[in-house]
Amino acid sequence: MRIRWTIPAVALLALAVGAAAYLRYDTFGPGLSAAARNTARFSAVIFAVALAARSPRFAPLFARRGEAFWAFVAAHLVHYAYVLAVAVLDTSNPLHQMNPTNAGVFVGGFSLLAAAALTAGPASEPFRSRAHSVFFYGLGLSFAVALGMGTMRSAFSAVALACVVLGFLVRVIPSRSSSASAVPA
């Protein structure tokens, strides 16, 4: 797979989102936690684009669906890096104690992302495996749940959740041209 500019650009943008969130705070711990939260929201928006790219309704985006998926993976790895930084560096954060629940969420989320990436298939025929679809849509479900839990505290979570829901709708609702062609003449 040839890496295009989109993938590193999205990763750098995710780093910038985290840095901007961090710099809004005067203290280390809350700034790092904000960076982790905001990179998750950014990653959710990129996930929504990757999800919409799976619909043939938008031909230019559909043609670059592999690139959209790998850009999401890059953005989410940046998020995981910020979460890991919180867990290791912020002694006042509950993640630092790494209880079984926190460890399970972190390992489970990372494993789901890794499984989706490992089952993505070759560049010539991406996303053909059912296993990849299960892992990819599992990531979408985890985003919906996590963002849904945060919508009461943050308008940014609500916006990210709306993007994920819109991505799902674009993916599952047939376009007029495809539904019209399915009707016999």
C-alpha cells in the first residue's frame, strides 16, 4: 500500500488537536487528560469519514476508502499515545493506578483497532473479510457508546457522536440511484 499524504497529515492534525487541548490548561494533568479526550473525539470524526467512504454513493471517497481507514487508524493511535501518557505520567489520574476495568478498556480498545487493521486485506481488495467488518463496526459501536456517555458533559462529544451516526446513515441507507436501479423496469 502506498502511503499518501492524507495519513500522516491526519496523524499530525491529531497531534495538533491534542497539543491545543493540552495548552488550554495551566496544569499538567488536566491538560493531558483534555488532550486524550479531544483526540478521541477527533478520531471519531475521522472514523465517520472512513465509514462514509465505504458507501459507493460518493465515488471519489469510495475510491480512497483504504486511505480513509488508515488515516483513522493513525488518528486513533495518536489518541492511544495520549491515553498512555495520561496513565504513565499523571499520578493524580485514575488511569495511573490501572485497575482491571481501565486496563480492560485500554487493552480491549487497542485490540479491536489492531484486529481491524490486521484484517483490512490487501490494497487491491480492501475490506472484503467479514472479520474486518465485525471489528470495524465494533469500533463504531464503541465510539457511539463512549461518545454517548460523554454528551451530557461536552458539546464536542455530541458533535463527534452526530458525525459517527451520520457516517453510519450514509453507509447503510441506499442512494436513490442504487434503489432505483434495483426496481424492475
